[in-house]
Amino acid sequence: MRVTPRIWIGLAIYVGYLAVIAIVTILGGVPFPEIGKSAETTLKGAVLPLGVAAVLLIVTTTALGWWRPALFDRQRSQYRWPIIAPAVMAVAAVLNLIGTDWSKFDATFLGSLIALGVLVGFCEELMARGLLLTALRSSLREGWVWFLTSALFGLMHMLNVVLGAPVQGTISQVALAFASGTAFYIARRVTGSLVWAMVLHGLWDTSVFAVGFAPKELSIAPLLVFVVAALSLASVYWVIKGANEKLGAGDSAPAAVPV
């Protein structure tokens, strides 16, 4: 690692990421509630801000030399069964996709939706459970690393209020984001790689925007969200237990874990 991880660096990246997303989205002129309702609003309101953020995150991660600790744990969790929470989330995402009327999407709209999913999975995971997590591991025990990355991930959704989202709905989203962030954290710890959390995150957001625009039939997916929340919070202790991921001042980057 070129730069020794420090908590303040992670927090600076977190604040900088939110600032970039806010500025580019505001300049694009698309209110948050309009994102996902057309190809144009999705491209201007989500794909463009996330694309700019992705470039900056890649440059930042490369400059810091944090790719390995951001993407890989030293060791996978010794308990593998908590993967059930992310697995149920994946099932809910698939049900959302099945329950979407895809005839209402043209090629441009579909492409913008896929780009949104890829970019949100990459950006939000690399920022929160990649760079921020690496920074927190420089000084904190793993329990605090889970809690703070999930809490800050949840709180970052309050930015949607500034971008035009209703306050009450956003507060509920913050709480659910804390739980979904826990599911993504579990995916990282059980697999040893952030890549699977990126894939799950991207799949989930794509499915939510798709079914939100063109629902075809009633689905049990919304109920499964609460099941995922309960399972994640009930099982996260077991992927934290025995974790030895804290980075010392002179620590070298952990070896990559095969995906």
C-alpha cells in the first residue's frame, strides 16, 4: 500500500463521494423521484453522476494503493451459513426481475438501467465496504467496522432528500439500507471478496428500479426485504466472530482471495 490507511482518509473519501454525486446530479437537473422513469432521466440522474464517481474512485484507489485490501479480506469468515441472508436478497432481486413488464423498455432504456446497476454496485461498494472499510480497519475492531460502514451507507441515502426525495420515505430507506449494507458486508466476509457484494448490489438496484417502473404482477419480493434485514442483523455476529482483518501501520496488503 502506497498510503497507510487512516480513518480520516476513509471519511474524506466518503464525504467527497457524496459531494460529487450531489453536484453532478444537481447539474443534470433530474430530481431523484424521476430517476428510473425514462432512459434520459436515468442517464442524467444516475448513470452520469455514478460514472464520474467511478472514475474518481478508480484514480483514488490506485493512488492510495488500496486495491487489494479494498477488494479482498485476509481470510473468509469461518462460518459460511450466514450467506443465506445475501442469498435471500438475490432471490428477491430475481423475483423483481420476473415481476417486471420488460415490454415497456426500449433498448436505450434497458441499457441505461443495466449501466445504473453496474455503476451503483461498483461505486457504492468500493466506497463503503472497500475504501471506507479499509480505512476503519486501520484502528477499529471488526464489529465497529461492520457497524460504521453499514450506518454510514444507510445515512448516505439522506442525500436523496437534497435531490428531491420525500423525507419520510427516505428515512425508511436509510433504515433498510443499513440492513442491506449488512447483507453486503456478510457477502464480503463469507466469500472473502467485495466483488460478490458488488454483483448483488447492482442486481438488487437494477431489479428495484425495473419493477418500480413496470410492475407486471404482485410479488413477495417486498416481504423478503424484511426477511433479509432480520437474517442479516441476526447472523452478522458470526461473520465478525474470529475476524482478524485489522491493518497495522506497517501492514502489507492482504493476499487476494480467489473469487
